[in-house]
Amino acid sequence: MPWWSWILLWTCLFLALLGMLAWFGYALFRKAVRTMEALEALASQVAGLDLAPELSPRPRFRSAVFEETADVLPAVELGRAEQAHRRQIRRDRLVARGKLLQHAPFTQRTDSHA
């Protein structure tokens, strides 16, 4: 191969590389512009929300270690009762699902070969 063909080949490859990088840069720029437009739309939607500033913030967390046992006991009992109720609801759902699985109606999905 003559020497000038190597120069021509590498020049074409280099120009193709530059073209590819320019195309990827342009595509990335378009995506960034669309993302910024979407973020502006989201910001305008969030600004329109009523965040109810008149509501007081949640009380600051205070560890039960510093409370009296008699003061904490009703809250503990209430939490235990709520947890038991959630467990019972979950158990009832699982039992109902198990009964559906055990007593599912028989449907023949293929033709009989009798």
C-alpha cells in the first residue's frame, strides 16, 4: 500500500471519530435541555402546592429512657395491640389465600386425549 493511502485512511478514521463525538455531544445536550425543562415544570408544580405552613412541626423526639415507666406503659401497650392487630389481619389474608389455593376450581387447559 502506498504511503498516502495510510494518511488517507487515518484521516478518515479521525474525522469519523470527531463526527461521532459531535453527534453524541449534541444528543447529550438535547437530553440535558429536556431534563432542565422537566425540572422547571416540576418546580412550578411544587410551588403551586399548599404545604400548610400553619401546621406545627412534629414534636422533637425524646427517648423513653428519660420518661417514667407509668407514663410510657400505655403507649407500649397500645403499640403491642396495634402490632397484634396487624399480625391478625395478615394471618387472615394468608389463610384466605391458602384456601383459594387449596380449593381452586379445576379448569382443563388442554384438550382431553380420551
